[in-house]
Amino acid sequence: MGARLGEDLYVAGNINSRTLTIPAGSLLNAGVGAAAAIAATKQIQQHVKHVSQESGTAVPDEEFCIHVVYGATGTAVAFEAGAVVASVGAATVSVDLHKNGTTVLSSPITLNSNQTAYETVTATIGTSSFVDGDVLEVLIDGTVGGGTLAKGVFASLVLRELPE
């Protein structure tokens, strides 16, 4: 059994050992040097994925594959959408986020004449968890409905993946 010291210890030089057990919660972000070069396999990865349609063209119905999950697990942090040119009258645009063909939103985002150009609408995410191999898609569907469809629809997804 090793020696036990019941007081604080100050060492002016280096400490060398074969092994070192650091108590949980004792190493914080401020204690990691900026040049530490911690491997990506030990870090949570945050991704921001964007899709957009042509700014000068009325919304075509489209589906975009925007991400394949490579981490062991992942979490959707935020999803939002908007348009460069807002819809007029009764025209609406639905923007949805799917995981493996099924929506993950509580309800799709609806862009209509209530939004202004470049205004973003944030979705409520219903199913936020992902696993390795999940495919994420954005679906955009316009309905003229007696008005003029938006132009240049765009969407952004923020997600985090755990490496292992």
C-alpha cells in the first residue's frame, strides 16, 4: 500500500509515474491546453448541415440527403428553415426532416405569407436520437393554394455525434 498524504501538495517540477488515476470531475475544459491535440475519436463532434434551393426559382418539391451518421450515437440539436423570397397569399411550403424515411419533427415547418424574406422558423424536434448509419434527409414540398410560392428555400440542421 502506498503512502497517503492528507493535505494539499505543491510540486514545483514534473510528476512522473507509470499510471495516474484522475478523479472524475477534476479535469475541466480550462485544464486542457489549447494545443493538446485531443484525438477526434475522443470528442463530441458538432455538425451544421445546410441545404438550399435556387434563389430565383419557385419551390420545386425536393428531397436532399444531408447527412449519414458516423458516430456511435447522435442527437439533433436544432432544425430551422426559411426562404429568400417569402410566399404570397395562400401558398405554403412544408419543410421536414426525416431519419431513415420517417419524420423526426413534431410537425413539419410551414413557411407561408406570415414569414418575411430570410426569416427562419425553428422546428420542434420529436425524435432527437440517431445511431451509426442513420440517413438524414430534408423534404421540401410546396403548395400553390391560390398564391405565389416562396423562392430559395433553405434549411439548417445542427447535430452532435459521440465518436464511440
